[in-house]
Amino acid sequence: MGVMRTKSIEQSIAETGEPEFELRKNLSALDLTVFGIGVIIGAGIFTLTGRAAANYAGPSIALSFVLAAVCCGLAALCYAEFASTVPVSGSAYTFSYASLGELVAWIIGWDLLLELMLGASVVAQGWSQYATLFLEKIGIVVPESVAPGSAFDLPAFVLIVVLTALIAIGIKESLRVNLVLVAVKLFIVLFVIVAGIGFINTANYSPFIPPSAAGEQVSGITAPLIQVLFGLEPTTYGVLGIVSGASIVFFAYIGFDVVATTAEEAKNPQRDLPIGIIASLVICTVLYVATTLVITGMVKYDKIDPDAALAAAFESVGKPGYATLIAAGAVAGLMTVVMTLIIGATRVTFAMSRDWLLPRSLGRTNPRTGTPVRLTLIIGTVVALVASLTPIGKLEEMVNIGTLSAFALVSVAVPVLRRKRPDLKRAFTVPFSPVLPVVAALISVYLMLNLSGETWVRFLVWMAIGFVIYFLYGVKRSRMAVEERGEKVPAPTDA
């Protein structure tokens, strides 16, 4: 059966040496760690921390971040094992092709495109709001007709055009800019933590875990699926509030998996990829927990401004100038997130076109830049149009469901590949397999069930579109299908 075709690891690695599809090996462990921090620390630290503390867990939101980090850490271990064993572009898509078959690989690739392209669009809109706010603070006003929320969001469009051009020039050049922006972002996050410590009132930490209370009643398609399926009553605060908070702040960690999409461009993938994935996750967890402890120490949890927690916290202690600095940090911070997500989307689509599940001409790399320029321009154009023309605030949860489904499938794929290919040299292995990978998959599914029924319906529609494309195009034209039929592999010019 065609859809169950799996591609051997050796074949995947051999294809990376084909001249027309060859990516340059430019990235070190430091590049990959900075890349990971660049995408993880984004809107989460500037907005999500306060909202989750105010509405879900109070000061114990710090525990929610730790719990979410443990969940991500389990998935990260699975990604690290795969990325170091199969150092090929495409992340979860490539891993599942080798273990679960072509159809599952297509599903994951389609999921990742949803996560990365929609994620870049959503974050670009958030960047546009912060950029407009920052420009106003320094005396520059963006006309209302092209401001965020208008029919055409000009700042978001310009941002994506500039970043797409930079990514097309080359991955190393992109990451040099990324390094500078990440340094600015980390400086401002550390500044907030250090400056805020002096304004902490320890009385605000009491009670650290606020008593449980009934949550807001939501019914119908907008209610979390778990509530609909099991008739659970929504609650906030208490121990369940910490768990609910974890499912909200989990999304502040989304992005470490993007590090795995650049596997093929790492100089020493067996060593550098596990370091890049796990180091970026650990560093971000420490910064997140420190930031939440500062915010909930400066302002009583029930008085936190859920929309602009950090800026409002400093304004409440008579430091409005810090709010401008925080807006500047958000502008630098979100820029790196958008860039990293676009790079991830191009690398996943590149891997799919190299397998001919999408038109193979899309995946050609430019001999001068060593990057898939045509593909980068196509994806950048789509993201720019979606970000500037669509009110996609309601689609944010779609990013999360795409990511979590990929996490679940990658986690399951680790023990499957171990059973199928025990002979493979693994530079990094997940401890306590298959228990840890199964736990990682179950946690991902549980967090998916906390998303609304509306999100699930949209997700199923997106998947249905993916199935139509696969069965009309990919199943007959894929590289594996052509080889299975014993046909001559077309020359590069035949694409």
C-alpha cells in the first residue's frame, strides 16, 4: 500500500548530497541555541505571563511554566534523538517518513506548515502592534488606514518582506541578524528581572496557590473539547488552575522544534542539535519563571493588567519610561520569532518537495546562496498577505493544535524506529524509552483536548484539504512511488 511506504534513513541522508537540493552546513551549537531562544522568547514573555497569572493561577503560574517546560522537555528529548540520528531538513516530517510511513509524514508536514506559516502571520500582527506603540512613544504616528487592525496592516507586511529577503540571501546571514536581535531581547528581559526585583512586595505572593474558584462558563463549539466530552466544570486557581495555566503558557515554548528543521545545515548535527534544542529550552524556562515571579511580586495577581502586564507593572511603581524600553524589547523579540518561523516553514516545504510530494522544482537551492530562494519567496509572500489582510486573532489556537499533533506523532515514532532499526547509530537517546515517549504523546493529546471545539473543526478542515492534495498529487508522484514502480528517476531539468 503506497501510503505506508517508509523511506530508509540511509536514503534520506543520501538525498541531502544531491547538488540541486543541497543546503550548506553553516550552523554551530551556539547558532542553534540562539536560533531556539530567538523563536521561543516572543510574545509569551511580554503578554502571556501576566494574562495567565491574572486569570488562571496567580503567583503559582511560575509552577505552570515549570510544568509546561517538563512537557516540552519530554518532546524535546524525542526531537533530539531523531534530529541527531536523522540529520536531514524537515524536522518531524522527515523523522516520521522513516518510521511511520509516507501518509503520516505528509500529515505531519501539513501540520507543521499550519503551525509555522500561521504562527509567523499571527506573531507579525503582534509585532505590528508593538512597533506602532513604540513609534508613537518616539513621536512617529502610523496612519490609521494602514495601522494594525485596518484593512491593510502595512507594518506587518513590510516586516515580512524585509525578513523574507534576508532569509533568501542565506541562513548564516539571517542568523547573524538573529544573534543581534536575540542579544537585545535577552538584555531587556534580564533588565526587567533585575529592575523589578527591587519593587517586589513579598505579601503579593500570599497565597502562592490561590483557592480554587468556578471558572467562566463557556458552552457549545467554543468550549474546550475536554469539557464537552467529559462534562467537566471549568475552574480557575487552585491545583487545577496550575494545570490550566500550563496548557495556556505551553504555547510560550512553541518553537524549539523549529531548531530540528535546520538539522541538515548543522556542522556537527549529532552533537550540536541535542545541545541546541535542550539548551534553548532550559535557558528560556529559567527566564520565564524569573519574569513571572517578578510580575506577581510587583503587583497582586488579581490586579495584574492581562494585556500589558510588564509595562503596567512598572507604571504602577512610577517607572513609565521602562514601558518604552519593554515595547522596544518586544519589537526586537517578535522580529526574531517571525524570521525563525518563516525559515522553519521553508525548510519543511523544501523537504517535502525534495521527496516530490510537492512539485520538486520548488525545492531547488540557489548555487550562490545555498538556500531554496524560490520557495522562500513563495512562503514569504503567502505569510505577508495573510498577516496584512486577515484578522487572524481567532486562529491563534490553530498554531497550537498543529504543533501538539506533530509532538504526539514524533513521540510515538521514537520507539517505533528503535524497534524497526535497532542497528542505527544514535548519538543521543531518550532515556526510559518507550515510557517517556508515550508519556510525551499522552500529554500532547491532553493539551490538544483543552483547545476549543471550534479549533478542532478548523483543524479537521485543514487536514481534509491536505488529504485531497496528497491523494490527487503526492501519492502517485512521490519519489518513493516512482522508484517503487521501477520508473527512471527524471533528470533535474524534467521537473
